[in-house]
Amino acid sequence: MPYLVPPCIPPGSLAALDQPSVPVKGGLLLRPWRQTDAAALAAAFTDPGIQRWHVRRIDSEEEARGWITRCQERWQAETGAQIREDRPAAV
């Protein structure tokens, strides 16, 4: 399906840049996932609150590394700033 409006930012503009980090109150920094975050990401997904609001799960550091890789690939492909895994349509 074609778009009716051309892109506001020329294709290739974002992939040429590092994904930004954003400082927030309390001295925290929101930043893109790194491969070194895999253990923390896998541990976070054991939290019942995260399990309640996510449609997928991460059961190992290996799965977390794959998730992080897909996040990085989506930024480079300019298809997303964060992972969004397509789900099968409801039957």
C-alpha cells in the first residue's frame, strides 16, 4: 500500500547516526540496549509485572542477545527505534 505523504526525513538519515540516549530526572539515562545488557534483560523478564504487560518472554541470555540484535537491526533498517515483533493475526 503506497504512502500518500513522502518521508519527512530522507531515508538513510537515522541509520547513519547512533541511536540517541536521553537523560531523565534522578540522574537516569535511557539508552539503547547493548549486548552486555543481556543478563539484566533476561532477569527483568522474570518479573511478573513485565510478564503481565509484554506479549513475549525471554527465557535466557541467548534469547535476550537475539532480542537486542533485532533492536539494533531495526534501527539500522530504519524500521523502528525499538523491537516490535509481529504477532500472528487472531483467528
